[in-house]
Amino acid sequence: MANMNIVKEGLWIIIPSLVVPILLIVLTKMAYWGLIFIFTALFIFFFRDPRRLAPTDPRAVVAPADGRIILIDDKPNELSFFIELSLVNCHLQRAPLGGTVTKVFKTAGRHRRFHLISPKFGQARKKIRAATENARNQIEIQLDNSPRKVWITQIVGAFARRLKSFVRVGQVLQKGEKVGLIYFGSMVKLQLEGQYELKVTKNQKVRAGETIIAYQRD
């Protein structure tokens, strides 16, 4: 745990899950209320903030989220990734490249379910439909020393319908810097403008801020 912190946005869940069983034990003198601490441990695990070291190669694009790639859409001048996060994944999102935030846009929508426990269940196309209809937040980033832009879209699921953006328009980001958080099961879409050399495959598991998913082409 030396390299692990807790996301402060999760404290409003963690602290009550810690205080409530203590009060119940004190007031009722019944120790079995301590079983609630299991949920406290789960919440601490969920809201973990592991240290990540981004690759130094300026051409390397890192994954914006932990999870499994369920679809890669490789077009002539655009590369898109859909990454699904299960309940056991770290739910922080990170900048895939360095740049400046030019837009932050939240869209209201539905709350279709992606999965219950594991993202392996269900068809990818059906999940993509949910991703296009569910409530979401898009972060647009103008890359450093490049006319290209990238877009990170945080997409909520059905279980917990909350997300948090940490960035503002005009903010300069470093590769791997934290940009947001989605509570519990969710999906993240990354769109890259321009030509890229793909380095991952469908169904591959990735780690935000560390896994190289593509390289910029000149």
C-alpha cells in the first residue's frame, strides 16, 4: 500500500461505511454489525489510486482507463478505443497524451447496463449502443506541438450513475495525469485524430497511464 492512495471523491462513501457499523456496535452492543466493515474494505479497494508511471516516449499513447478493450475502430484519419471497466478495475481516467483541455462537455442520457460483474458477458456492439445512449462526459484535448486533438469520453453504467471530471478548459495536462473518475461499472471511449500505429488488440486488458495502446505517426 506504500504506492497506493485513496481518491478523495470516494470519501463520502468510505467514511459512512466506517462510521455506521461503529455506531451500531456501540449502541446495540452486537458485534455482528462489524460485518459491514467488509463493504468498507471493498469501497477502499474500489477507490484506490495506484501510482502509475507513463512512458517517456512522446509518440506513445497510453490507455485512458483500466479495463478491457471491447472494440477498436481504426479509420483512415481516426482511431477509437472502447474500454470497459469491471467493478474490480481502478476507475480513474488519465490523459493519453500531453496537451491542453479545450472543451469539457457533459451529456444527459440513459443508464443502460454494460455488465454486472465481468465485462466478458454480452456482445460488444450492444455495449457500444449503450455507450452512445448513456449519460457521459467528454474531454477534448489539443495535443502539445501538434494540430491533432483527442477526446476522452467517460460513460456511466446502470449501477452507479455518477462521474467526476477533474479538469477545466485551458488546463495543461501531462501524459498520464488524472482527468476524472467514474463510480463503479462504466466505459471509457478514446478517439484519436490523425494517423497512429496500433499496439493493442481487442479483448486485451490495459492499465491507465501505463499501457501503450498506439504510437503517433508523423
